Amino acid sequence: MTARIETAPVPPEIPPGTAVRQKATRLTAIVSALLPPIAALLIAAVVGDLLILSFGQSPSDVFRLLIDGTWGNAYGLGQVLYKATTLICTGLAVALGLRAGLFNIGAEGQLAFGGFAAAVMGLWLPGATPAFLAIPLCVAAACAGGAAVGAVPGALKARFGASEVIVTIMMNFIVAAFLNWIVATRLNVAESLHTPEIHAGAVPRLADAFPVFHGSAANFTILIALGAAVLTGWYLFRTRAGYELRAVGLQPDAAEYGGVRVGAVWFRTLLLAGALAGLGGINYVLGYKQYYEEGFAAGSGFLGIAVALVGRNHPVGIVIAALLFATLSQGALAVNALVPKQMVDVLTAIVIIAVAATVPEIRRMLSARRVSET
């Protein structure tokens, strides 16, 4: 008998230059992601210099004062971290919707209702409830409250195709009016509209573990926000549901043809976006004041749109963008000795406008370059 010798299958030949083209594609993707925010910051810096000069001050002195008042001392850094915590959550809420092709403008209402739900849970729990049990319950209540608000536009979008832009922005007014009414008639304890102080679920401040942060509002909610950013990234890029979400955002008709239930993805996305925004409410309610107060979310939801845009809808970029805008917000108080603090608000607006203006232009430039190279 003749022995049969089996040979291993020959792998298909890889076309020459494939690895180089793949590296070039990845490099182009990185450049296209980084150029818009960098260009926006450069434009804002130039305009900021001109504004500072118009007030008769030195740009270097003003920017030095801004850095010294934020990252240059422990109190300022603590305030930056506190403000960035809420912006991370609202930025993630907006970015998740944008990834699915949805414009969630309702983060303000979702944030407020999440904070209110956390306060109600903290009031309902007995004061002797241990922190390891009370804090997760309050956090879950905040997520559930935000998700409940997000579920309304999600259901209307999935069932009737209603515009999520109109529904989410109207939900902000509805939630604000409802919370004002219920706090004023059922839970108000002072002339200002706020609930009684919670019995359980307070999040420790950073100063409790690091005395150098004494006096700042920074608390350990920052760790919860960073954990939410990690989980959001895992969900978007490591799960089937995240893949379906991104597919719907790129081309809903093609995704539906491939078997994706587009309506279910829309509903799930706005539900999760609401939960992320609601999570940000615990920063103020559990970590700072220990009660819900009317108006605590003012501006944070809409600024989350800017955070998502500057962060390019990526969790890592959103964390960096949140720190940037928090630095500008806290820095406005520091530079008020030299220039009006409203100047920093102008710079914030310029960053947002510059990002919106530079993204399409840079994409066209990169596309034209790729065409010329082929």
C-alpha cells in the first residue's frame, strides 16, 4: 500500500502592499478624528487672543491665570472634575444617540429627572441603610428615571417615526414643569424649590480621602462617570447590539435589509441615552447637595451636545472634551479679575462653531487627497 501524504493547505496569497494600505487607512481615520477638535482649539485661541487684546490685557497673562485657577491648584482642579462629571454623562447620552443617527436634545430633562429619582430613593431609604447598598440603589433609581424620560421619544420614534428632535426638546419643558409642581406641592422645605436632605445614599467627596481637595464639590461620582464611559465604549464596539446601533446610524435602510430591527434599535438607544444622562444627576444630588434642587441641571444637557461633538462621539474623546469645557467654565471665574467672565462663554461657543464648521471641510480635504493618491 502506498502511504498518502497530506499537505497543509496553502494560504491565499496576500496582495502586495495590503498591510501598507491598511496602516494608511487607519492613520487617515485617526487624523480625520483629531484634526477638527485641534483646528477648533486653534481658532478659539486666535479669537480669544483678539478679544483679550481688545480689553487691553495680555493674552499670556489671562491664559496663565485661567490655568492657575483650574489645574494649577487642588481646589480649582476639584471644581473642574466636579463639572466634568456631569458633562461626561450628558455627552455620552448625546453621543449614543448620534451614533444611531438620532439627535437627543433631551439630556437636560433626563438629567433632571434622574437626579430627582435618586433624591426620592435617598429619602425613601432608612438613614441606617449601609452605603454599599444605598448608593447602588440611588444610582439605579437615577438611571431608571432618565431612562423613563428617554423611553417616551424612543417609543414614539420607533412606533410612529416621530421626530426625536422635537419630542426630546419638548420633554425638557414637560419634565421641568412636572418636577417644579411635585416639589412645590409635595416635597418643598424652603422658599427655594428643593427636596428635604436625603437619608441615605450620599456619595463621599474626594476631600474625604484626599484632604487637598478641601472645599471643592468634587466627589467619587467621577469614578461612576468614567465607568459609564468604559461600558459605553464596550457596548458600542464589542457587542452585537452596539454593532447594530452603529449600522443603523450609518445606513438604516441597509441595516433593516440585513435583518436589524431599526425601530427596536432606536427605542433601545434613547432608553440607554436617557439612563446615561440620568446617571449624571447623582453628581449634584448625592455627591454635592444631598438633595434635589430645581434648576440644578440648567445648561448641562445642552452643553453635553458640544461635548459629544468635540469628542467626536467616542467615549475617550468625550471624557477629554468634558474636561476641556469644565476647565473653561471654572476658568471663567478665575480670569474675571482681568477680563469679563463672559469672554470664556464666547470662547466656548467659538469652539462649538469651529468644530461644526471644520468637520465637513476636513473630510472633503481628506477625500480629495485619497482620490488624488489612487
